[in-house]
Amino acid sequence: MKTVTTIIGVLALLMGLLWIGQGTGYIHWPASSFMLDQRIWALWGTLLAVVGIVVIRIGRR
């Protein structure tokens, strides 16, 4: 169960970082994404990344 929790946390963290990159305009992939240069997605990405870090910490206990 710890492994599954850690994997879910890592995936949430990576997705959050992707959303931050797209929301701030640093990552333009995919090119047709509606999230590009939309600051609200950087906020949502930050929240998701924090949740991912918390889940990773829970999974590693």
C-alpha cells in the first residue's frame, strides 16, 4: 500500500508541476492546450503539487 500511495503522490506532484509550467507559460505542451498562459492553472498546479508532496510523505511513513 505504501508503494501505491507514493506512486500516486509522485504522479500528482508531476502533474502539478506541469500545470504550473503551462499556467505560467514556460511549458507550451501540448500546443493547443487551453491552460497555456492562464495564471489560474499555475495556482491549481501549486495546490496539486502540495497535495502530491503530502501524499508522498504519508506513503513513506
